[in-house]
Amino acid sequence: MTVIYQITDTHVPHESDNPVKKNFLILMDYIRQNPADLLVITGDLPGEDGCKDIYEWMKAQLPEDQKTYVIPGNHDDDVNLYEAFGEKICVNPEFFHTMALEDIDVVFTNTGSGRFPRDQLEHLENESIRNQSVVFTHYPTKKLSGGFMDTTYALQGIPEVDAVLKRSNIAHVFCGHFHTEHEAVGGYELHVTPSPAFEVDLNEVELKLSRGRIPLRRIEIDGTSTRSEVIYLDD
């Protein structure tokens, strides 16, 4: 069995006494004490858009022996992110790669621009991707509600992306961006992981924020079976 942790939308600020920064440190301490096969950070890492100093600080906090991959979100700068975290964690400047497990593939994609790059989207539909495979990305790939994030900050071209994924061998998509916990089904399962920085109400048309908790998604992949749950470390 492969165990993967996902955290997302950390928005780590400069201020050392900021509770959002403390939440990130609590997450890193938990992972240090309870390591997984892989940690995936799915975008929007800094509180200040694309800040290289924050990227470098965050990298220094990663547990030393924890295998980690990072992909960008809309508040990241691809160049600064790659320069700070390096090839071992980013794999390549496109942040697009596949990790082959025994029975399925785990694909890491870059939707930080607000859209799915054409080559990455086409690859997901390729028959070389094995059945019941998994994708990590930043944006949700389905419309979830008529709320603020869906109407203001949704992924561009969602109908096409959703249709491609439904035709593909992808069974699970793990993302963030919406700052709330949510699951959606229809052709594949979409898992939206909440943010430790702040929560956004999924359904309110106007932006409605509340203080973030300390969430971490634990994903277990056993053969072709994938299960996940969000663990709140402040429970």
C-alpha cells in the first residue's frame, strides 16, 4: 500500500507569529513524526504571491527524509518555485510528470495558470495511463456550486476538462484552490482538500471567509483501490 499526504493552499506569510505560519509548522511536525511514502503540496504556497524567500523558508521546514512533490497554484510563480525547491521536488520546470505505482499511475499536473495546458490534458486521455489512475492538480475540474469561487476563480474550460477526464482512465482527482473540503462524483471522483490558511464558503455568492483549521488529506492506494480522508490536526 502507498500512503500519500496532500496539503494545499498554505499561503504561508512572512510574519513569524502569524497563526497561518504556525499551522504550516504543525503540519510539518505531524509529517515528521508520521511520515508517508509521499507528500504532495498542490499549490498556493506563499502568502505573498510567488515570493521566493517564503518558498526557501518552506523548503527548509520540510521533513528531511520525506519524499515530496510540489505543483503550482494560481498564487505561485513557476520560476521562483522551481528555483527554490529544485528538481528533486519539482521534477521539471513544467511540474508535469507521472509516478508509476505497481498497478496504477499518479499524474502531477500544472494548472497554476488557471487553465489545463493542452499537452497535459491530452496526456490524461492517453491509453498509456492505466485504469483507476490518480491525478493531482490545483483547480477543481468540475463546477461545484454557484458560489463565489465557482463564479469568480474557476478553472477555465471546465466542460472540456471534465469531459476529457470522464473519457480517460483517471478514477480520482485531488485538488485544492477552493479552501474547503468537498467531494464530487461523475465519471471520476473529485476530492477538494481544504486550506490551513482560511476557509471559503462553497455556496455563498459573496466571498465569505472563516479561520482555517489544520487539515491534511491522507490517501491510501492499494492496488487499483484508492481511499482518502481529511484529518484535522486541531481536533
